[in-house]
Amino acid sequence: MDRIWILWPLQLHTYATRAGYHTIALDRLGRGQLISFPDPITEIQSALQDRVTEELLIQLQRGGFADLHLPSFDKIIYVGHSFGSDLGNHGAAVNPRTVDAYVPTGYSSTVALPTNLTLDFSSAAIANPSRFSGLPLGYWAGKTVSVRTATCYAGDFDPALPLVDFETHDTFAVGEGLSPGFETRVTAFVGPVLIVTGELDILFCPGGAAACPVTLEKTRELFPLAQFSVMMPRNTGHSLSLHLSAPEMMRDVHNWLDSYF
């Protein structure tokens, strides 16, 4: 059986490959090694990203990448993180038959953006000219490692990781934030769905660890016909694949997948 993960969180790539899955890690529009960057307001919008991702999934089903020596895949698992999970929710709403299972991570139907995070973003070319010089001003990035750490990390993690994460984090286009991108959608997807969100994720479990189970369970309303499950790694914040719970989390996700495929 040919099965493939469509990955937004790149950290899961190696683990999934060793478990016997083909994997594709996607760059969102305006990311990656580009010579010229699309307009961050008029071109990079969530609706276009939705359409590009859907077409990729359809071609993977049909064997449309034979020139790259890729077969057709009879099982496709979409794994998203944060905004990538939101895009997966959109895909399930638009075409619930292109994917066999969804694993949205760092995600719920409840989102809270801390004021310090929203204030910390500015034009990447100004905030970090050594990395982003020449980018159109509509590409944004975080300015301070302290805010990114407070937003994405909590509980048990290697204290050396947040700085590395900050120094390598990518940009966010204004068009993604202003276009319909963060709103959630009720889907008609009927397959397996596993929500994986750390109990200390202040973005998607804003009520804290005690309230997180209810918050994640509420996300079932977006997948009312699905075989719905939740996983809540302990002592883990938003960037859950960069916490010490990551190995156990990856193992548990694959055990869950093995129960279906």
C-alpha cells in the first residue's frame, strides 16, 4: 500500500519516513528558495493556498507526478501545524474526499492571539535585514526571541532551542492574515481526525491545561461526521514538535494511524 504524509511541520518528516511513509513537506506560497517573491498582499492569500494544496492532493491521488518517479497514492494523510492545520480544515470543507486522515497539530477551533505577539510582528526586511533584506514590506517576521519563546514554548523543552528557532523562523505574508485564513469551517469529512495540541499551548488552549481537554473536544464541531480523537501532550506548548514530549507524541500519532491503516 502506498501511503503518504502531506507535512507542514518539517520536524516530523524523518520519523514518518522511518515508519514507512512517503512524505512531502510543503512550503507555503512565498516561502522556500525563491528568486522573486509574490506580492504579499494581492497574491499570497489563503484562498489561493487552499487551491494550490487541493490540486497537489488531487495529482498525488492520480499519479500526476510520474516525471518525479512518484506513484499514485491510495492513502493520503494530511498533517498540519497551526496555520497549516487551518488550511487542512479548509481543504476538508472544500473537498472532503482528497485526504484519508487529518492530523492537525497545534490547533483547535478556539484561537487567542496575545497582544504582545501581534505587536511583536513587523516588516521582516526592517526587523531582520541580515536575513530578509530586499523582501517586500508586506512580509512580516517576529522582532524578539523573548516574545516568540513566550508564545511557542512552555513546560519541558531544551532552553537552547528557542533561539535557534527564532533565528531560522520564516515570514508571514500580510495577505494571509487579512484574507479569510484563520476562520474555521465545518466539514463533511468522514474519515479519522486526530487533534494534537499541547496542554500549555496559549494560542489554541488559551484557558490553560485544565480547560484544554474541553477546548480540544469542542473542535469536534468542525468535523461532526469524522472519527474524531484528541491528543494533548503534557507540559508542552505551541511548537510541540520542539518540546521534550515530541518523541512520545510522534510514537503515539503513528500508533493511532496504525489502528486505521
